[in-house]
Amino acid sequence: MNLSNYGKFQVIRALSPYFTPKEIEQTTGIKQRSVYYYVSKFGLDTYKDTQQALNRVITTEIIEGKIQALKELEAIQDNA
């Protein structure tokens, strides 16, 4: 894939939140070092950023679920 610098930027911007630099290289032929360069230079989101955000959401949902379950348990015990 022969892309201009702006073309590389567009591809990396679209893929970097969802794919590792290695996967981007394997898919597009854009070298990993170029991916790291563009991510760093333009402050693009990375796969790691996305994974960390998802982990925070999942952790929050688990905590909220536990709180809700304990409230339900308390209500059941109050009615017994």
C-alpha cells in the first residue's frame, strides 16, 4: 500500500484504537515505527488506550452490579 503521509495518518488514526501496531503493519504494510511515530506526534488513541477504557467500564459495571445485588439481598432479608 503506497500512501502519502496524510494517507498514512488517516489509516493509522482509524485503526490505532482497535489494532496493535503489529496488526496494522500486517494489514496495511505501514511499518510499526511509523504507527508509533504518528500516534506520538498527533496524540492518537492507541489499542492500549481503548483496552484500558473498556476495562474501566467493565470494572465499573461489575461494581455497580455487586452493589445492586447486595441491595436486593438486603431487601429480601428485610422481607423475610
